[in-house]
Amino acid sequence: MRRFWKWTLGVFALLLVAAFALLSFMAGSPKDAYGMVRYALPHMHRGTLRVGDDAPDAKLVALDGASGFHIRERTAGRPLVLIFGSYT
Amino acid sequence: MEIYNDYKEHADFLTVYVREAHPADEWQMKSNVKEDVCYAQPKNLQGRVAIANDFIQRFHYPLPFGIDDMTNAANDAYAAWPERLYVIDESGRIAYRGGMGPFHYNPQELRGWLAARFGEVKHEEKQKEADGKG
């Protein structure tokens, strides 16, 4: 029985190493693989919005850091293209 | 930016700055170092505002701009991170929902939506190139 669990753990560890090696290859390096798992995956969400849904509102801050506005304040009259992103 | 210039007479544009994708203290890419885009993940709103302003100044970015606050409300509502495109129509409904970046972020798809709605905008240089290849 003990031998069975040792064997099972060994296979599991090997699979983990293989998975990480594959991810490293796909990401470009082990560092990138780690970065992807540690920092990217927790923040990546498919989301539930669909075409036809009411667009959610959210308050945004203007570039002066003090004033603000809501996304939905910009949606009257013409289509509004939203471009989400960051600098890095 | 070309899409903005082509369709700004027909649609409004709004860039929403969300949490950093590859900050120096998390998953920094080699390209960030090469292009001297090295910032830590902002820990407060002032940090985000500062980075957003750096971006605007470096690229002379002309599009209207808003910054997601530290609650990440916009990011969460639109599942935006790291980058995503949407179109909200005049009735306030989602008319186009782009794929999640980076691999499914597709500005040409957005252009296709705008072209279907407002007509295609052709550029002389690209048209000449296309004609030359044809």
C-alpha cells in the first residue's frame, strides 16, 4: 500500500514537472511561466457580458486625478468604443 | 489610433486604464525593459494617475481617457484585464465584445464592426499596395 502511494506521488510530481516544462516552453521561459501562473491567471476572467446586454456603468477618474465621470455618461447619441488596457 | 482617426466623426472613443499587465514587481517582460516601460504595480490612485499621464505624454495619445480607480470596478465589470475592446451602442447595450487580450485582442475585428456600421475607410497607401499585389 505504501509503495502504491509512493508511486502515485512520484507520477503526480512528474506530471507537474512536465506541465511546468510545457508551460515554460509556451510562455518562453520558466520565469514567464511562473509569472503567468502567479500574476496573470488570477486576474484573467472571461466575464459574463454578452452582446445585447446592458453595458455596465463604472466611475472613472480623469487624468487630473481629482475629477471623475461615469462610463455611461458617454453613451448617449453615438456608439462608444471602449479600449481597456495599461501601459506595460 | 488609425481606427480612431478613421471613425471619430461617427463614434466616440474612450480609453480606460486598468491595472498594469506587466509591472516590474510582478511579471515583467523583456520587452518592457527594452522599451523602458518599467513601473511597479500602483498601490494607490495617485500611482495609476501618474503612469497614465506618462503614457499620454510619451505617445501624445489623443483619445479621451479615464482611469479605473483602485476598486477596479470597470475592470471587473468588463472583464477587461489585460486588454479588451467593446462597443456600446446608442441604446446603452453591448454591441461588440472583443476577445480577451493578448491573444484574442483584435482591433481589426473592431474595425470590421465600425466598417459594417459606418462604411469602410480606405487608405491610399494601403490601397496602392493592395492593387500592386493584385
